[in-house]
Amino acid sequence: MKLLNCQSDSEKFIGFLFENKVLNLTKGIQIFSVIYENKIKSPVLIEELLEIENLPLYLEKIVLFIKHHNLINTLITDTFKILPPIIRPSKIIALGRNYLEHAKETGYSAPKEPIFFSKAISSIIGHEDEIVYPNWLTRVDPEVELGIVIGKKAKNVSEETAMDYVLGYTIVNDVTARDMQTEDLKIANPWFRSKSFDTFCPIGPYLVLKEQIQDPHNLRIELRVNGTIRQKDNTKNLIFKIPQIISFVTQHMTLEPGDIIATGTPSGIAPIKPGDVIEAEIEGIGILKNIVV
Ligand code: MG
């Protein structure tokens, strides 16, 4: 199932893709809840769904209900803006140098253990939002990355059980002020500021539930600028795989439902400029598109 946060003129709602149409899941849950649960309030953002126990099963039940009661036409929605699939995660964790060819192009070898850093929550934007290029920077690069969305609280998790904590996947564009990062690296300063400018973390358009992706370690991943391919790889080349990443991160800190882990970018990093159209695509997940201004 592909979920998305939506904003119409008058309201926010959760949508889901059904035969290439977006159906209003918030309204579907509302009708279901009034009949079966005697509840009137329905979640309007994906984040609110995270409290529901066994969410995939619950959503399956709602979809069956929608089909069974012929609600599809009632729930089809046309005019809306797509919001980020998670609007306010407690944190964004991002992996550095997690594809060998990318580590090499930046002058490093494969890391011995995962390198992770954070991006400011305020840098999050959604599909088709604008990436704002600060005019005092001299080089800004986009980075396509597979994003993991955490489904339940995770602390000291083993690699064997790590996948139980994954709710699904999205696309992250880890936009980076490369000139600033390079200078900061030289003097052993952190990466936080070069990774955290406002609008430097496009995510979306969908949250794709884990059950829908057969093997997250075998997905084509690509970044295009104005239609020209810049980065092209496959998630099978991730140095540290998803279970290793989750286990490693949770030895340091608790992951909360809705937290996002960007798993690192393939080789092919290069600068962008205002006016460029950036498309980050991952097989089975979608295309995240943003324009630079
Ligand atoms: Mg990155």
C-alpha cells in the first residue's frame, strides 16, 4: 500500500493509491469507524496512524471495507497538494558513505562501521516543493537515498529482529551544501549545518508499506537533473544493510515511530543550480520531484 499526506483547499487528509487513483483514506476510515467502532474522529496525517496496533492488517481491513461497500467513487480525490509522508518525525538519521563508489568519489574507503549524522527537522519539504538555494553558497548537491520509516519504538535492537521495526519506505533527497561540508570536514567540524538548510530534505511522495516491497536490498535507485541521469545504482550495493543500520543506531539512541533513516547515496554527486528540476526515483516507491529556486 502506498500512503500519502494530502492537503486540499479546506483540509488535510491521508490518501492511498488504488489503481492509479488517490482515494481519501481519512474519509474511508471515518465511515468505517462510525459503523464499527462508534468513533467519529479519523486520522488526518500518516503520523496519527502510527498509534494503531498492527497497522498493515488494519489498513487491509479498511481497503476491503471500501471495496465491499463500493465506496471507491465516493473516495476518489483529484485536487490536492502532496505533503511530506512524515511531517514532524522526532529525528532524521542519515548515513554517510554507505555506497563504496560514493565513498571513493569523496576520497574515502568503505567505513568499518556505519557513519551517521542528523538533518534538522525544519529542512523537510514535500514532493514538488521548492528547494531554496542560499545565494551565498557556491556548491549544493542533491543525493537520492532510500528512506526507512520506523513503525515502532526501537532500542538496542538485534539485526535479527530489526525489520520488525520498519513500517515502510520512502525517498529522501539529502540535499547538501557541499562547499560548506568540505570546509567543515577540513577543520573536523560537524556536518549538521551543511545538511540542514531550510528545504534541504525533500521526502516522499509516498510511504510504501514494507509488505509491498519484496526485497528493499534490490531496488534500482536513480537521480536525474533536468532529465539527465546523475546517479544510478541499486540498493544491493548498500555497504551496511537495513538490519545492520537499525541495530547499530539503536545501540546509541531510541528510534521513535515516524523516525526516518536515509540510508546513504550512490556515486555521481554533482552540483545543482536555480531552475533545475530534480527527480529522485526508487523502483517500487516512486519519483520525488523538486525544483531549485
Ligand atoms: Mg547523504
